[in-house]
Amino acid sequence: MTASAVVTGLGLVSPIGLGVQDFWYSARVGKSGIDRITRFDPSRYPSRLAGEIHDFSAEDHLPNRLLPQTDRMTRLALVAADWALADAGVVPGELPAFDMGVMTASASGGFEFGQDELRRLWSKGSEYVSAYQSFAWFYAVNSGQISIRQGMKGPSGVVVSDQAGGLDALAQARRQIRKGTPLIVTGGVDASLCPWGWVAQMAGGRLTTVDDPFRAYLPFDRDASGHVPGEGGAILILEDEHAARARGAKVYGRVAGHGATIDPKPGSGQEPGLRKAVELALADAGVRPDDVDVVFADAAAVPELDRAEAAALRAVFGEGGVPVTAPKTMTGRLYSGAAPLDLAAALLAMEEGLIPPTVNVEPLDEYGLDLVTDQPRTAEVRTALVLARGHLGFNSAVVLRAAD
């Protein structure tokens, strides 16, 4: 019998709250964390808004020896992993090291650490560059640092598929559970709000240049002009269901299905791959479209991409056939951290029976979506679909089902 993978712990670091309680309090009432950047002076750049995490001090959570060797994203990820394990009631030192693994996603690596070391190289010389630069910038560093800190020696790795990576990492973690590893730490955290990271994000051509925080990130809206970036994400504890229930763990929900596709070559005239990813995820989960209670949208806020996502949802669910929400309008797009945070929001929506809103958006009728806007919506949520797309054509979809 195939092992079922369940989520037993959440560790959340976001622009609208640190930890499950603070995040969910803000998300359920539509509190936005988007504002003008404060981590550097953005006045010289055309895009000046971001979802920043405030009131986070790594020194309060991590030993001093880790600080010189870690980027901000890794510090956030390490703390989120600590919180997720505590939430799951797991003490890693009490478990066999090879029964635990780490599978995270990354979209950028440690940009801020790399920027600082390059500045030293240019201004002072190579002898001033930290030896930690050899790994602190690397995509896999969060997986590596979490596994070292927690003593986890089981299957581990990193998935790099831009903003779809968080869902793909969860799917890879689920595969390892099915292969026999009892526990995998998964999810994603990104943090590239520094000048070097900012220029890299702007090069993608999808950042809005609107300065009004309430009119900047508007997916499915007439005034959609690109997204607002953010920092943070979520770390989740994934376990074999039998093992989790045997130790009396709280189960947030089950990872029931996953589908991933790549868009065809631009100009080919072929249909984008998101619809197929959704259909694959539903088939993997063994559920019908009318079983789905809510969709957490990718919500690119680029008109062409919004149209493609809306078309995929209409094709699968029918016009207005399922409630759709995009709580990332409160946080900005957190790159590899965005979809894991949506997964956490979906699980919390199941727990409370409340769909968080898409803030500030007035959806166009032509999209044919039942978008939850302005206020949260009371609903029984037993099955949720979470979508994510990455630059250059990555598509991923995950179906979550409530715990029995």
C-alpha cells in the first residue's frame, strides 16, 4: 500500500506575520504587508514597492556562529524550520538521522550575501572575501543548513523551478515519503530584497512600477501591471501518515495530488501547460473538479498570464465554478516561498472554514472567475488546489485534502 503523506507542522515567515498565528490573523482579515522598500534606497529604481518582513532579528533565534555564514533567506528558513518542527511536536535528536530528510525550493539563492562579498572583492580585494561565499549564495544552502542544524541525514536536495519550485519540492518530498522515509522537511524561503537581487528581478520584466501600495499588485484587474516582490515563505513538515498518527501528531491535511508541466515554445500556437498540470493533479488525487472547494491562484498580475490562468480554470471548473483566491496580494510574490505559504494558507482555511481574500482587486468579468475579494468567505474547505507558475514556462499544481 502506498504511503500517504500528511502535513503535521508549519513554520511561516511572511510580510504579514511571523509564525502561524500572526500570519493567519493578518491573512484572514486582508491586512497587507506591501509598502515602499526600506532595506535599501529604492528611489533610483522604477519599481519601489515590496513585501518586507519587519521585526525579525536572527540573533534572537540562532546561535552567533551561524550568522557570519548565512544569508538572510537562510536565517529565515532555519527559524521557520525550527518553528515547523516544534509545531509538529518533533524533536529531531530523538529520531534516527537517516529517517529524516530535507527538500526545499529556491529561486535565487543567497543574493544579499553574494552582493556583500562581491562588494568586498571589488573594493578591497580577494583576501577580504568570506570563505562562506562558497556556499552561502548557493540554491541548495537552505536544505544543507537545515539538515546540518537538525541532524537530518536522509534524502535531501533542492528544486529550482522558479516560483513553481515550492510545489515541486513538496511533490519530491512526497515521493521520498512513499519510498519509505518517515519525515521530510520541505517548502521554500526566498529573500532577495537587495540592490543586486532587485536588478535581477527587474530584468524579468514583470515588476510593477506603480507606487501606490493599494493599486500595485492587482491580478485579474483592469489595472494589472505586474507583481510586487516579497520575501519569506513557509517550511512544512511532511510525514508518513501511519507514523504521524501512531505518535499522536496533529494532521493539518493530506498531500493528495500533484501535476507539473512546461509551457510550449512561445509562438508555437499551442495551449499553455497550466490546465494540463491541474488535470494531472486532480487525477493523481482521484478527485473530480466539483470536489474542489477553493483554488489558490498563481495570480501573476500580467494581463497575458492572468488570461491564461483564468482560461485554464474555466476549462477545468467552468465559468465561476469554484471560489478562487490570491492571498499573495497581501505579501507580494515570494518566489519559491510563495506557493508553500499558499499551501499553509489552504491548510489553515480547511481548519477554520474560511477562505482568505484577494485584496484591492476588482476582477474583470471577462475572466469568468469567482474571485474572493475584500472580505474572507466562510466555506467548508475539504479539498484545495494550489497553483504556481515560474518564469520560462514552469507550471505546478497541488491538491490538498482535509484530514479525516
